[in-house]
Amino acid sequence: MEFVGRKPGRLESFYIARDALKLDTSVVVAAEYRHAGHGTLNAHTLFPALREVVKQHRALSIQVHTEATAKASTLAPLATVDISRVVMFHAEDVTLQSFSIDLLMTRMKTGTENPLWRLHVFQDSTVAFVFNHVIGDGKSGVAFHRALLSALNRTIPSTDVADHSAMITIPPTLALIPPLEDCMDITVSWLKFIRVLYNMLAPSSWTSLHTTWTGNDIATKKEFDVSARLLTVSASDAARLAGKSRREGATLTAFLHTVGTVVLSDLITRLPNTTSTTISTSVPVSLRSYTKTPDVAFCNHFSGLNSFVDIIGSPSKRLSAEDFPWDSASHFASTLRQSAKSTCEEVGMLKYVSDMEDFFKGQLGKKRGATMEVSNLGRFPSDEDAPTTEPSWSIGDMFFLQSNAVCGAALNVMVVGSPAGSIGISFIWTKGTVEEDFAESFVSGFSDLVNEISKVEVARDAQ
């Protein structure tokens, strides 16, 4: 049956409104492509593979058509995609790090004949997939690279003009994955509803957020600038940290979350005249295992766990690797496991938002809801990196970048693992949400603590 489009789901409507108000960044998932021979990524090698990828995923050939408000939007199919208008090849002096801000600040107009994604190819064969959040979550970005890697290893570079033509005709029956609420029950419990209602109506001094440090209040203006820093954890260090986390009853996500809270605690307690006692964190949770949606699909099937964490330590004592609170990491890992399915109620609450744009406008000028977001896409499957023919393509280091720039957390820690086991960590913040030296100190403190803990594990392995 021909796909004629559909109404956006709750999360999709959420992102359509946020994009219309220009309150967030694009989503970026980047991967370094390596060739066993001397292959390069150019139109002859990339376009035939990209044709296969675009024909597999309807999310890569849709647009948002809006009549008056986001409530009247439609996710409409595009009959064709001209990839010459969405693929950019960069010169030698441009790198992912130097161009990361430009990628995040990419704006893709709705209501046009172009799809809601862009592809940037750098001279070192790093490929950055940049997309509007309405077409997918972070795991959808990984799904893109899984599809592209597979297609590169299946297709043969061609000099035939038709094979690397920029115009792609989309199969008319190719359909979008249904929205989250059509794939699982996201009904809001009475307890959740009453808790949210209480936080809305009670005096602010009665709520948990009152004693929480979340940086500066949300700006009243919608224009923003972001900063980004990239950190690579080697495969050997990542393996040690993952192994230590397992032995302590934690996960890598819980470990990195705890690293962030430890570093923030140290910085916050050193601020002058601070009376804050807690940190508010947000951790996105994939719901694909409950919706039965495979990781190779494009969708927005996720929610998030919001937590309040006590500030630990004091200005006179900085926590070291030796006294790292592994019990806190273990406890948070347990909370994540137990709460994963029920986080869908966060999306369920969107049912009660009558106007998405007014919902976001109402947050401007108010206290920020989260101090830090930690989002981990997991590790790119190593089995899909196996070559099918020689020479072949594989994937090296990866990075994930995204930010709810205006209304979101003050600091964002975005994580993704490569097939070889290295971990790419991106630190993103919007200028003005925190002082620049505070943000830079958070990045350096986070990196230093991860390195210290890794060195402790190296020393123990040597004993």
C-alpha cells in the first residue's frame, strides 16, 4: 500500500514545536570510515551506497508540512531525494572538532522538497550524519551508519553515471515506523499524574527543584550559541572501565553519570554563597525493547529518567579515584533497570499538553529543570564491522552530539561506543547557561577523573 503520510506522534509533535521555535540543535552522529585498501569516500563510492540506504528508511525521505500550528502538521513523504543537495564534501582543513558547532547549528527548513537530514564528509573519511530530531532518536543515527557501512561493503564503486546519480526515486510503499504510543501502552499512572500536578501548583520552595543547582535560569531570548568538546576514551581504557563497572554492579552509563555528579559536586561546593544541596539529572532511556522495534530502524522510541542526586563532598576535599562512590553508580544502575519501562509515562504526559509551542514558551525565563544530561547510545555492533569482500570498509571512532539548547540541561554528556571498543564522549553546553570557566572545568574534571580511575585499574591489573 502506498504511504501517503501520517500525523506526527506525541514525541514527533514535541520536536516539531521545538524546532519551529528554534530552541534546540540538530542531532549529529559521526563515524570515522576506514578502508582496508586505499579507498576514499567520494561520489563514486558514496552515492551508490547512499542510494540503498535512502531506499531502506522512509524517515530519510519525509518532510513536515504545517498548515497553521504544530498541531496541524503532517509527516509527508517525498517522492524523490536529490542527495547532491544534502551531501557536502569538506576541504582538508575542516575536521569534525573544528566544524562541530556548525553541524549542531544546522537548520533544515520544513515544508521544502529537501529531506530533514544532511551528510558531511571530511577528508579523513569521517562522516557526520546530521538530522532533525523529528525523524529519529540518537539510536536512529547509529542505524544510519549501520546501513551505510553495510551498503558500502555490498556495493561496488561504479563509473556508471546512473549508479551515482544524485536523484533517488523512493519506493511509494516505503512507510514510517509508527509512533511510540502506537507500539506500547504509555498510559500515565495516577501517582505520576498527581506528582506532576503537585510540582506545577505547589510553591517552588516545596518542590525538589528548589534546592537544586541547575545553572542560570532559562533565557528569555531564543537565540543561542553552543560550545562543544570531544573526548576519546581508548578501547583498552573503555574495556577496563566497563569491566570495573560490572564488578561493582554498575553499567558504563551509571558510571559516567556518577563521574558527572562527582565533578559537579566539587565545582558547585566551591561556588560562592551556594546553598544548593542537590543536582538534577536526565538520562534518555531507549524503549525499543518494549516496542519490539529493531535497532536498525528509524524512530523516536525513547523516554527519559529524571533524578535528583545529593551533592557530595566539600570545598576542602576533592574526591579521588580511590574513593570514587561505586555504591552510587551501582544504585543508579539498579534504578535505571527498574524504571526503564515506566519512563514511557514521561511521553504519556504529553497527552495533556494542549499547545506544544506554548508549553516551551512557558519555560522561558524560569528555573532550568536539569543540571546535566547523560545520553549513551551504546556500542556500535562489532559483528557488522566484519568485511564481506576485500578490500572493505570498517568504522573507527564515533561521536554523538545533540543539545536541547535553550530549555534543556545546563551541561550535556553525549556518549557512543565504536565497533573496536573506543568511546566517544561529547560535552555540549549553551553559552550563558553556566559560566564558561565552570563548563571548561567540568570537561577537564570529568576527563581527569575518568583517566585517574582507568590508571588505578591498570595498576591493579599489573599486580
